[in-house]
Amino acid sequence: MSTLAVQSKSQSTWALAGRRFLKHKLAVISGCYLIFICLLSASAPLFEFLLDIDANKANLFSRFTLPDLGAWLGRDELGRDVFVRMLYGGQVSLLVGLVTALVAATLGTIIGLIAGYRGGWLDAVLMRLTDSVISLPLLPLLIVLAAIDLSKTGLPETIIQSENISLYRIIFIVAVVGWTTVARLVRGAALSLRERDFVLAAQVQGASAFRIMSVHILPNLISPIIVATTLSIGNIILLESVLSFLGLGIQPPVASWGNLLTNAQELIFSAPWLAFYPGIAIFITVIAFNFLGDGLQDALDPKADV
């Protein structure tokens, strides 16, 4: 098959996937919402400049102010602007979800690809490791990992005292236990693909195992990896929110939707809107990622109707 024919087939495949995705209305709406919320969160410094405020500066004379032109979502218990803090919280929660999902997907892809292509004892060891991680109770494990005293881990003091250390810790501990789904998915597909004619032909021509896995097998796994990664982002945002709500996640002064919810729990009766905003943001964003993942799954399914 000529290079032009391969490119044409690839383009037609993605064009068909695009048309199938556009037929999934909830996925399209979810995708538009997620683009909007990402851009809105990224513009937090701009809103801070335009409104001439400091998101972390307390003003006790403006405590619990209701929404107005100066504070679009009102002010919290310290007189800070809730709207801008929600945007900064969105930056952190979305960053944790996206980065952790990518790290976990990369780790899972590497492990699954090696296990599926190599097979034998290596496959058995890696899959038993995967099964061991899956069998652990997720939330209690994350709570234990999040509660570890970093000063006893041997990390440099500059890193431990960093303002963003809680962010790095959440990304690390969730990624450490979040790779298993992608690993099993990739391993199963690799077991099938390694018996295909194009892989056998590459082996006969003397291609290395690394080249076969990276050039011949991995490109055929892109679609399921994208779907699995997208679906995992919502779960990761929920996990971050739960850990932050328990006081083991993102620590102030860094804002996230989870710790904004934590700060509002004692004010649920006197200022319920402080809990409503981060709660509804988490709910809608997680649902949107799930709908987007469902849409991508249908769109990238080669057996689906156009």
C-alpha cells in the first residue's frame, strides 16, 4: 500500500470518527464546557487585574458580602473574592486531573505494552503487580500515602517547604495507583497485535523490540488510551477533591475546589453559597469528562456506524 493511500485511509478514519463524535450531542456540549472552564480558569490573573483585587488578601470588613458588581460571586469568611478564588481553584483541580491522568496513562502504557509484547514470565510478574495494586482499597491507601511526613522521606528541605508541594504530592500518589486500567487495556490489545502480519513482518526484517512496540503496535493503541485517559480525569478530580476535603490534599494558601469546599463546610448554614459554588463546579466538570469519554469511545470505535 502506497504512502499516499495510507495517509488517505488515516485521514478518512479520523474524519469518520469526527462525524460520529459530532452526533454525540452530550459529548459535544461537554467538550465545549470543558474548553470554556479551562480558558476561564486560565484567565484568573486577568480577572484579578481587571477587578483590581488580590485573591488571597483578607478584608474582614467585607465578610460574607453577597454577589455584586465588585464581587461577582460574593466574598468568603475572610472577605476574599470567591469568583477569582474559584478560578484559581479550577486551575489547580483541572491541572491535577489532566497531569495525573497523563502520567498514569504513560506509566500504564509502558507497563502494558512491555507485558503484552514480551509475554512469558515478564508478563506474569507485571500483571501480578497490576492485580496487587487493583486489589488495594483505593481511598484508604491514598489517605495513608497523603498522610506521610515528607520530612522523614529524605527529600531536600527546599522541596518540602515549597508552597506547591501538596500539589506535587497529589499528582504523584494518584498516578502511582491510577495506571492499572490503562495497563490492562494496553496489555490485552498488545497480545492481539503482536500476532498480526505487519508485526511478524517487522520481526522477520530484524526490527528491534523497542521499534516494533513504539512504531508498529503503539499507534494502533492510541484510540483506547485516549478514551481511558479522558474517563479517568473525572475520577482523579473527585479523588483530589475528597483528599482536599479531608485536609490531606491541596493545602492553603493554594486554592482548589476541594479545599474551598472544606473551608465552607462549617459555614453551610450561615453562607451556603460558599459550598454551592465549588460543589457544583466539581459535579458538572466530572460529569462533563465522563460524557466526553463516552463520546470519544463511540467515535473511535471502528465498528460503530457513521
